[in-house]
Amino acid sequence: MKPRERLSAILNGRMPDDRLPMIEWAAWWDKTMDRWKQEGMPAGLSWVQSLQYFGLDELHSISAVPDVPPAPSHGAAVIDGEAGYEALRERLYAPAAIERLLKSAAQLKERHDAGELSIRVWLDGFFWYPRRLFGIEPHLYAFYDQPELMHRINRELLAFNLAAVEELFSVLKPDFIGMAEDMSYNYGPMLSRQLFTEFLLPYYRKLTGYCKSRQVPVLTDSDGDITVMVPWLLEAGIDGVYPLERQAGVDMALIRRDYPEFIMMGGYDKMVMSRGEAAMRAEFDRILPVMRSGRYIPSVDHQTPPGVSLDNYRIYIGLFREYCEKAVKNG
């Protein structure tokens, strides 16, 4: 099977004929690549050539996100209220962002249509985007202190996101939409279900409803433990989630038991990858039942860290292929 056929099968509840997709959904750390080049990986490889070097399937991310100016420091505010938001509106929703999305899609279209690669569309989500504007701490207060502005921001983000995907469909049909959120940490959600229902749910339903009408699944990208949030996401029309961080305590087997149709991507504990073959094999054995259950795309639960040597990563790749084949043959 071709790479896109494998991913499409998983997303639509079927098992591929030969093996599961082998995807590194997030690029490696730059420091990881620096280390590997010192250990014998050829220098000068592009990201695609690096995937080919390791024998991984290509999943390309193309995006259309509002042009938020840099914050003065990490997590700091970009706006301080309605007037600040109004002053940025023309920049935030400038047509150039959607034009870049269409250009990226056009460049990938031939190989995508041929099944050689898959495409994820990256969109800002309705928790992530207001946080980019308000800043991390002020954003959490804004649910209570500036609810009308919060609704306005998400209403206008929805219009922007819908315009982006509608125009994209004139070029190609992506394999899935990935919504940037990061609305959980290791103890669970950063907001209550009540706040999710009031401030995120209406906008998600309109976006996911449109995407479902075009048979394109929508997944949420959220670090931390999202287990409690799975029913919230399902209510919003979200089809799945990634990266399922093991260090945050995510139990994929439990999620699969309770939500058999839920799509998952990630989940392989990156912290074992520096410990050698036995530890990596044990981790594959842990996730193998989920690999066999369908609707699961195995992948490192976030970027491969620089503590992983090139030799250990090559061992990981060999095991990755072995278990992706085993999951199908013995599924």
C-alpha cells in the first residue's frame, strides 16, 4: 500500500494490508538532528529527505493561522482588551495566511494525489488562539473578566478557519485537520467542562460539522492528560487526539476500551528511547494491543529528544517497522 492509503485506512476504521503507518508526526528537535549528524547521519538533508533516510512515511503539515505578533516574552499578553484586539484585527486575518496555505497545498498536490504522502492541516483552536492573544495567565481570567471579547475572538477565528478550509478544498482534500490546543497538563484539563461548553463547543461544532460534510476528520493536538476531556471532544465533533503523552499519565488502552471509535496518534513513550533495545521493545509490547485495535497511528508521543543516539533511533525504527507489521498480521 502507499503511505496515504495506509493513513486513510486507519482514519476510516480499517486496517492496512501490509503495516500500520510509520509517522514521525512532529519533527525532531534541532539538537537531536545536530547530535545525529555528529554520529554519522548525512548533513544537509531536508526534512523530507530525513524521513526517507529512516524509511518513515511522509505526513506534511500545512497551516493557515492568524498572524499574531510576537509577545514580549513567553506567555505574555499581546492584547489588553477590546481596543488592543481591534487594533490587530486587520493583521490577524490578512488574506496572506490563506494564500500561503493554498500555495503549500498546490506544491504537494501531485504527490498527495498519487498517494505518496499525507497532509495534515494545522489550524489554531478555540483555546490556543485566545491564549496567544491574552497571554497564558490573563487568558484564564478572561473567561470570567472578558467573556464577550472571548466569544468575539472565537467567532472571528471560526470564520477565518472556515474560509481557510473551504478554499483549500478547491485545491485538494487533506487527510485530516489538526487543531492546536494544548489545553491539558499532567493533572488534566486547564478549564472546566462548563467553560469548554460555553466558550469552545459552539465554534467547534460548526467547524467539525463542515469538515464532516467533506469526510475529513478533525483531531485535537493537546499535550498533557486529555483523558477526562475525551467525551467533551466527542460532543464537539472531534474525531481524535494526539500526542497522548505517557509522562502525563495517559493510558491509551483505557481510552480505547471506553471509546473504541476514537482516533489516537502518538502515545509511544519517548523517554525509553535512550535506554536501548529491551526498553524500546517493552514499550512497543505495551502499546501493541492498541496498535491492533485500529484507529490508532503509533508515533513518538512528542519530538524525539536529543538524549537519543543515532544508533538507538535506528533500533527504534527497526522495532517500529516490526511492530507495525505485527499489528496487522496478528490483528
